[in-house]
Amino acid sequence: MTFGLRNRHQPKAKLFAAVACVLLVGACQSSTPAPAPTTRDTRDVPPVQPALKARPKPEIARVAPEPERIYPDPDALKGISARDVIEAIGQPEFVRKDQPAEIWQYRGSACTLDVFLYQSVTGAAYKVDYIETRTQPNGPTSNRDCLVSILKERDASKTTVPTS
């Protein structure tokens, strides 16, 4: 008879085992669902390019600096012609004629250079006989410093673009 009791409780035991399995399986799952696998349509995606090699930097054309100007020594002007003075230091700002002399004046912000030219004995060309400088306060103290400062100012004014 025990065989009969067993049979009567057997469907309940199977049901209990099935419910226990469902609960155990449910307890093993996490509360957040796993992300669904995604697939991409690769037809619109460009192929991966290999890494570019580093390009060498282009060489910059180097312009040779202009050679530094050599300024004439004022004493070297003595004895040269008027034309040579113009070639060496340019046109004067002021010319005064007192026969047999001409006085050429070169003005700078710090000093004034006077070049005295005298006619030669034959009365032909004028030549430099004497040089004199006059300085402003805090100006250059020598003939050479004065001449160089005047020429530098002239050089700077030639490279400056006028604004108008």
C-alpha cells in the first residue's frame, strides 16, 4: 500500500521540483538584461586606412642676410670729389655756396655733419677739404659716430613704407 501513497504524492513532488528549478534558474540571472548583440552595416563605413608615415618638414628657403653696411670713415672723405661724396653718403639736405667753397650739410636727429668742399686751384671740380660735426645734447661725440648715425637714419627711412 505504500506503493499507492507514493503514487498519490508523486505528481506534487514533480510539480515542487519543477517550481524549485524555475526559481533557482531565475535567481541566477542578473537584474539587468544582457545587451543584445548588435551588427553594423559595413557597406557605408570606409575601410580603415593604415597609419600615415610622418612626412619630413619642408625646407624653408633661407635668404642670405644682407651684408652689414660698411660706413665710411669721415677722414677718408677728405680729398675726394663732390661726386664721390654723393656716392659715399648721398645727397646733402642743404648746400651753401660761398666762393671758392661749398658747404654741404647732412642732418640727423642727433647731430649735423658739415662737409666743406673747395674748388681746386685749376677751378675745376670741388673736393672735400674739411669736415665738422655739431651734436645735439646726448648726441654722438665723434665725427665717425655722427656720420654713422645719420647714414643709419637714412637707411631706415629707405626701408620704411610710407603710410598714407
